[in-house]
Amino acid sequence: MTPEIGLTPLAQAEDDAVTLLRDMIRIDSTNTGHADDTVGEAGVAEYVEAALQEVGYEPERFETTAANRQGVYLRIPGADPERGALLLHGHLDVVAAFAEDWQVPPFGGELSDGLIWGRGAVDMKDMDAMLLATLRHWARTDHVPPREIVVIFTPDEEAGGYHGAHWIVDNRPDMLHNVTEAVGEVGGFSMTVRDDLRFYLIQTAEKGIAWLNLRAEGQAGHGSMLNDANAVTQLAKVVSRVGDHKFPVTLTPTTSAFLAELAEALDTEIDPTDTERLLELLGPLARVVGATMQNSVNPSMLSAGYKVNVIPGHAEAFVDGRFLPGHEEEMIAEVDRLLADDAVREFVHHDVALETSFDGPTIAAMGRAIQAEDPIGKAVPYMLSGGTDAKAWSRKGIRCFGFAPLKLPPDLDFGAMFHGVDERVPADAIQFGVRVLNRFLAEV
């Protein structure tokens, strides 16, 4: 008889998750965006494969576009074969980290003062470790989930998924057969609202991506001469206009619902245009939530010339554009207005925005699992300002959520951990996440 998994002692799985996370951090899987020098994904994939094989699973370690771009795929039969499958997904790559900027070695996986430090501790080897620990616990206890579970650990999420999730959709649709819902990263973390209330932010929406290359053309010439057609000067004006532009506050259903929950919890009215008040109410999370209330375009890279006394004939900049669900056209039109005739643009990476409703059995199961482990916890919807592999899965009509549950201390600036210096996560938050995931997946 299958044990009642919500009641089964999980001490081994909780400790397992901490060990798995530290081990995976130590495997440098930096994704530079260039396939030839992104090598660690294969090493992490091999580690994940071995961790699953150790308890009796038979996963597939697969290559995408090159031998160094690897992931892991597994199907676990469910008790009810008539139900649609649930996809659990996590990416294996991380963004770059420069050791000289960190307090600790970024790929050391150090455990200090109850915190696990290292690149990927939050984005997103923590979720990878929690999933692995939960699956390994199932194998040890002969647990059969209620529905079929599909597990995919992907490469290349941090550079757009062309060598990962999007490649799977285009080349291995069999992996997604019968999948109706997906659960992945950047949701389920806590936000302390009052001493007797913690919100757990469930991701039901994410902004779309429009990474742009802006290019200005001018007249090349000697740096000592007058030049009224300097491409660098022209581009600098464009970048300033784009970078200084403020888009109007626009609330989607997800963000409206989040702000309504917050206003009710704090018994106050909230004006979304009052950024100072939002900062007061939300603390460090204000910049995370604030980014989901408007389109945004942030210049991030500049390039021009090769020698100080040579005026280049062209200059280019890169801009990270993010648009709200349903508001892509207006953002691009506004960017074009800001460019005027001073520069041209082209997409470097372009992907959809997502939004689903905060309802249904899956959402209800998340809420029950959270409250079972944290009696003052409440699940609420929110939008992610970044992007995830969910964009790829949505191409197959899959309903996607972000749910990597973590109970966090109120003073941890969690938003700053993503791609930030000194990335870290409390070990007990990982253990909490294993317990919540175990309960959630036992009934969903």
C-alpha cells in the first residue's frame, strides 16, 4: 500500500535537498549565451541523471543543439492514466558570476550561518534540488502520484531557451505528450505582510521579452576633425531618450488581484502610481512588483569604434525590453517613436507574455500545501517581470505556474538574489520547500 505521502517523515529528503543543491552549485554551468564556451550544463545534467538512477528511475539524458547542451527527461506514471500530465521543470544553467565581487567563492556551495551560498542558489538550482529530493523520496517510499508526472531539466533558459525548452517544443514534442499544466520557477516564495500573515506569491503571469539592438549610422572620420554626423553622439541621444522614458502604470488582472490582496491585508488603499508608498509597504519587493505594473526598456550594452582618434561610421546599443501581457504593440510603437529617425532597431530575442487566472484545482492544492506547513501562509497571484521556460511550454497550450515554495526571513532581499552578487538561500527554506512540494504533488 502506498504510504500517505503528506504524513511520511521527510527528514531524509529535506537533508537530501540541501546536499543536492550544494553539489549542483559546485558544478559551474554558466551560460554565456555562446554555445562554444557554455559547458557546465552537461556536467549538471550528468549529476541529475545519476541522482535519479541511484534510486531506481530510468531518466533520459539528452542533447539539444550540441554535445555540451544537455538536459534530463523523466516520466513517472500516475494512478489515473486518464488525467492530463503535470510537467515539473527546472533549468540547469546559471548566469555568470565574478569571484572578485563575492564574499565567498560563487561556485563553492558553502553552507554558512544557515545559508547556502553560490550562483544558482536561487536561480534555480534550489528548485532543481527540491524536485530531485522529492522524486527520490517517492522512489524510496514506492509512491505513485495521482497523475502522470513529466520532469524536464533544461539547458539554456538564461539565454532564451533556443538550445533548451524551445528546442524541445520544436524537436522533441514527445516529451510534452499529454501535458496540460506545468510548474516551474520564480513563484511560491514568501513575503511577510504582518506578524500573523505571510503571502506566498504564486506566479500566474510573466512579462514578454523584446531584447532590441539599436543601430545608428553616421559619417566615419578622423577624431581631430569636426563631424556633424557622429554615430556615437546620435546613438547616445537615442539611448538617453529610451532609458529615461517612463511608461504609464497599467494593471493586468494578476497585478490588480495582488494589490487588492495587499490592500485588504493592510487595511489601506493602494495607489499603484505612488511609488514611495509602495516601497514603504513592500520593502525590497517593491521593485519586483513595480516592474509588473508597466512596460519597461532598459539600455544594457553599448558598442562603437575601435580607436580613440577614429570616429566610427556606426554605433549600436542593446536594450532589454519587457512588455505586459496584451501590451506588446504599444510598447514597440513607443520605442519606435523614441528612436525617431536617429536609429533603427531589430529584435535580438523576442518571446511572448503569459497570464492565466488564479483559480482551479492546482492553485487550490498549492494553497492547501502552503497552509499545512505554514498556518499563517496565504497563496496570492503575482506577475514575474522576467521570463522562464514557461514561454516555450505555452506554445503547446500548456497552462503554466511558478511555484518553488520557500519560507523566507522578512529581511532577506529576495529579489536582489536573482542574477545578483552573493546569491544565497536559507537551508531551512529549501527543507520547507520539499515538504510543501511533497504535499502539493501528493494531491494535484
